[in-house]
Amino acid sequence: MSTHFMHGELTQESVTSLISIIDKDEDINIDLYFSSTGGSIGMAEVLVDYIGNAVKDITLIAHWHIMSCALDVFTRSVCKKRVLDDAYGMVHLADRDASVRDLKDRTSQDSFLVDDLNRINKAWLKERQHFFTSSELAVIKKGGSIYLDHDRLLKYIDEFSYVLVEEESKEV
């Protein structure tokens, strides 16, 4: 059994570095301690795909903060999962920086990407809106964040995970 860590923002550099390290590891069983404030939606997708198709048996272990697209990585990755007692989560709609000038040009990449984010956010809300109170949904729809304490994080993961979550670890 090998142990690896993913802490910090999900960027091209951090995700490709993690994948390279795991690929070079000769051990087939990997424990991956995962704590992130989020980051690139595209790199989150890469990580979900890698974990789901890896030749290795990866156990994803949530600790500390699992926020934004990192929570999507945790719920959508097809693998064994554990959640440590110190974990909490945060959700919000996806966003990106875009040039106001480019948004006026319907043929610009920024305009296309904003439209695509709207599609992603609409699908995310449709799937998950029943989990949140009406006041929380109002905050989310206005671009705010909702924090999930440990117990609510476990319920969220249980409801939206692609596979069952292992029994909660008592480690801190």
C-alpha cells in the first residue's frame, strides 16, 4: 500500500504531477489523501477520468476541506472512498473570469465558455436542488457558497457519489 497526497488547488501542474507520481508508483494499492479548495473544472474532469480508469486500486480519502470542483471529484470518482472526521465541504456554481468586451461578441471563446458554464450549472442545480433549502438555493443562484459541516458532507457524498462510501474513519 502506497500513500499519496493531493493538497491545494486543482491546476494543470498539480493534477498532472499527481498522475505522474501515481503512475510511477509500483504499488497497485494507493491511498490518496485529498484536500482541495477547488480549481480548474477541466483538471477536475481529468482527475475523475484518471481515477475511474486507473489500473491501480485507488482509495480516495477526504480530509480537511473538499470544496468546489474538488467535491465533484470526490463524489464523481469511481473508486473506494473514506471521509476523515476533520473534513467539511463547500459547494457553489461554476464560474470563470471573462472579458466583458468578449462576452458581447457571441463568436468569442469567452462567450462560448460562459454559455457552456451556464449549461453545466443548470444540470448541476437540476440534479442537486432537492438537497438544499430554498434559502440556500437562493444563495447558490446568486453566486454564493454553501458550506457543509462534516455530518452534512457525509449525507451529500452518500447521496451524490457514484459508488458507496466506506464506513467513516475515526482518524483525524
